Amino acid sequence: MNLRTMMQAGPAKANELFARLAETSDGAVKTRERLFTELKAELELHASLEEQHLFPVLRRNSETKELVADAIRDNRELRAMLTELDGLPKNDESFLQRLKDLQKTFRQHARDEKTEILPAVQRALSEEQVQDVAGRMEAGRAEAEQARQDEAEERRVQARQEREQAEEQERQEREQAEEEKRQARERAAAEARAAEAARREAEATERRTRETARQVAEAATRPMTVAADMARQMTRLAAGASEAAGAAAPRATASSLTNLFFAPWMGMMQGLQAQPPRSLAGAEEVIPLGEEVLEVGKRTENRGTARIHRYVVETPVERQLTLQHERVVVERRRPAGQRPNGEILTEVTVEVVETAEVPVVEKHVRLREEVVVRTERTQRVETVRETLRRDEVEIEEPGQRKRRPQLRPVGSEQR
């Protein structure tokens, strides 16, 4: 790459950035900041390459040393305007106007380089000196480009690491939340089991209490039945003895025998029977008989809760894309003939834009599948077994053995 091409590469790229910045709106703050950062880096690189590699050579030559002061002053003016624009908010109304002023100054600077510095350099310096300056400027630009690429790669790596750390932290928080939900479900299930066990224990305690009360009641009525049987037997014995021995003596013997065997049970019988036996004498005595009736109902119990949680899974994908890049190639060669085929000895500016294809990524959402949640109801028949109690009577008539009559239900008599 020759010196002219090298010095025109910076202005061409800068003009492209100026044009892209002018097309942005006040709302595109991020885009303006990114483009202005690239423009600032390009202009500072262009000025630094001139000051490091070109201006020292021009100072050593008497024909060109006077041009260095003006060029340095132009570079200083460009840096001052860049600093002012850098501190100005990118959505400020005066940003585009200040940008136009900077572009105007830079174009004048590039025009001075093309019309004054480059011809003076080609007149005053040898071809080897010009190629040496061009080579060093090209190496400096390549080094700066590599440094920018390394810095951009470092930023990308840092951003990727920060993104991965954020994703890892989000995953840990999600797992912690799931673990807390699982522990809460386990605690709720344990509490439900404990409540069910307590309910069953209460029911069992209640059944045991009823059974104990029934056994106590049966045990309390058993001595009464035995005492009544003994009293009847003693009465029959006394009646038989009175018939055999006369009227006066038997009554005393019967009374004595009755008091002898029946006295220990009198207190208990008097306590259990609040009223003495009475003769019916045409009236009726009602003895109620009860029975237990089984009633089976049903209730709904919670057997657990099914939870369906939707979450987003990120999967990295890769696609290969063939991109085309057009770069400007400028070379100098000897003409095929001596006669010019166009206008010469006039100032001409030719601008050729380099183009490059860049990937454009777009994502859209499509429906992959559906998850349907519903409940299904089934029926089953379950047999409930229980023991029912009821009252029965034993009838004992004089001169007959006691028997258990078959009583008809009240409803059958009514029918």
C-alpha cells in the first residue's frame, strides 16, 4: 500500500461513519454512542499515525517542515472538537449540528493533506523514504486494528462470562425456589398425614370409650338379674315349706329364708330400681326396644395436588453463513501507451466504498406442542362392614320356661 492510499484510507472510513451518524435519530442513543466511539477512534488513529511516522520525516526536510505546524494545529482542533462532542449528550438537539462542523473541519484537513502535504512529500522525499513511511503507517494501523479487535473480543468474552454468571445465578435461584416448594409440599403432606392419624386416633378412642361404657352397663345390670332369680327361687321354696308345715310357721320360715339370702342384694336393687314393682291392674307398661341403624355417607378427601410449571430453557445453536466482503484495491502501474485516454492535469477525487456482508439474526416464536391438564373421574364400589346393636326381650311367664318371642316389626302390623 502506497502513502497516498494509506492516508486516504482513514478519511474514507471516517466519511462513512459521518454519513451513518447523520442518519440516526435522537432516540437512537445507543447507536449514536457506538458509531461516535468508532469515529473518534478512527480520527485519533489517523492523527496519531501522521504525528508518529510522517511529521518527523517532514520536519527533517527543509522543503516540508513548514507544513508540519499547520497539520499539527489542524489535528489539535480536531481533537478539541471530538472531546466537546464526546461530553455532549447524544440525544441533544445540537449534536448533529456539532457533528456537521466536525465533518467540515475534517474534510478541509483531508483536502489540505491531499493538495499540499502529499505533493510536497513526493517532491521532497525519495521513493524509498515514501515507501518506508507508508509501511510504518500501515503497520501502525494494523497494530491499532488488532488492538481494537482484541479489546472487542475481550469485551465479548467478559459479556459472555457475565451472561453465564447471571444464567448460573438464575438457575441456582430457580433450583432453590423449587427445593423450597418441594419442602413446603412435603411439610403440607406430613401435616395432612398427622391430622389424619389424629382423627383416626380420636375415632378409635371414641369407639373404645363407647365399648367400655357398654361393658360397664352390662356388668352393673348382671347382679340385679342374679338377685332377682335367687329371690324367686327362695319364694318358691318358702311357699312349698308353708304348705307342708302349716299356715303360721311357714310364713315365718319363708320370711326368714328370704331375708337370709336376699338381704345382701337389697341395697343394690333399691339403688338400681328407683320405683318399687307395682301391679299393672288393667294398665300397660311400655318397654322401649332400640336398635342401631347403619348410615353410610361419603366425603371428598384431598389426595395430593399435581402442579405443572412452565419454564424457559435456552439452547445455544450455531449456523454457518457465507459472507462476502469487498475491499478497495488501489495499485499503480505503467500505462500501456503514451497517449492519455482521459482528462489529465486536473484535480479529481474518486471515492470507492468498501462493502461487507454481516449476519442478520431474527428469531420468531412458533407453537411446538400443547400440554392439556384435566381430571378423569372413575367409580368403584367399596363394602363397609360394621356391627349394629339392638334391644331384645326375654319373657318368663308363671309356670312356663322363659322364652324369646319373635316380635314382628311395627311397620308390618300397619301394613
